[in-house]
Amino acid sequence: MTVTLFEPSTEASALPTAIEPKRPPIIDCDFHNELDSIKDLYPYLSKRWRNHLETFGIRHPNSGYYPRFMDHREEARPPSGRTPGSEVGFAREDFLDPYNVEYAILNPLSPVSSALDLELGAALASAANDWQIAEWLDPEPRLRASVVVTPQDPIAAAAEIRRCGADGRFAQVLFMGRLQEPMGRRRFWPIYEACVETGMHVASHAFGAYGHPITGATSRTTRARPRRCRRTSPPWWWRVSSTASRACG
């Protein structure tokens, strides 16, 4: 009997390869595609509205955000220095590929929906949706979009929903948090009818406001206007009133 001995091989091809763990695919339902500035929408606006923005800008209701939050992750800023989340190419490299994102729904937090000029708002909404198609949906098939509308003009919003509904890559209609009135009011029903016709869902973002909150506490505070400012301890609603504080100062 002949015994043949083999030296253990150290070549890389002969060694078993370790299987790298793969992330399970995920669906991100709140991916913020950002405008670096309103000028990103200029290619999708008529000259009339570009001139309007250069002259007057966008006027919004006087309000604030609650709760306060940091709206951008600095590590998501692209090498170009633009606003985080404003470039689809970097979003692909930084988020979609590394995290094995199967689908991501775009929710652009833009100043469009709160424009006081409703005609301008409707033009901006159409431009924002065309911007999403050209610069996000077309380059990246894993993305789905939210229809940007101006809810304060329900007729124009419904028309925009039907226009975008022809593109199957729009998944929902985006409301930017609290509206000027409760969302169940009859004036908003044309929007919901258009959603039913196109098969799109209604999404309301967690943060954002149109004007001051419609709450009893706020109305009580804003109505508190004491005639005289005394150095004695005032009630709590007086202490939180900015007007009373300035008078005491």
C-alpha cells in the first residue's frame, strides 16, 4: 500500500470563503429629498413665476415649528456641499445601497404647500412634482414619490393629484402637518375624492404648521393683555405671554 501525503495549501483559492451577512431589504417610508434652494425648481417654472420669486420670494403665514428638531443629518451632506438629501447620486451611495433599501418614499419638506399666494403655490407644487420625476424617480428606480399639493386650494390640489396619478411612481399625497383648518372639513373633500380616483393614500407629516396652532391654550395666551404691569407674582398664563414679559421688562 502506498500512502501519499499532501502539504496543506495556503493559496487563497483553496481556502473556504466566508459568506458576508447581507442586510435584509427594507422600505423607508419617510425619505426626505431636499431642495438646496428654491432655485432648484426654476427649470420647472415659467418665467412669470421665476420673476415673481426673484422680486417677492414666498410669503408664509406667521408661525413657528413645534417641537423644535434638527432637520438635517450633517453626515448626509454630499461632497458638493449642497444641502443634505439634495442629490440622488449621493443618496444612492450613502443610503440606498449600503442599507439595502428596496424602496424609499420621497417626502420633500419644501416651503411650497404653505405659500399664501395660492396661484404661486399651485405653480410651485407642479414644479416640485416635475422636479421629483426628473431628478429623483427617473435616475433611481427604487424611489417612489409623494404628490406635493397646496391644500388651501383644494381644487388646484385635486387637479395636481390627478395629473400625477397618471405616473404610477407616486404613492401618496403629502400634507405638511397641521393645516389652517381641521383636515376633515368639507373644503378638503375634493382632495380626498381625487385620492380615491387615483388610488393614492393620504399622508400627514408629523411636523409642520400652517399659521399659529388652533388650540384653546394659545388663544387664551394671546388674548391676555393686562392693563398694568405689577411686580407681584402674576398668574401662569401671564408669565408665559411674551407681550406681558416685554411690558414687565
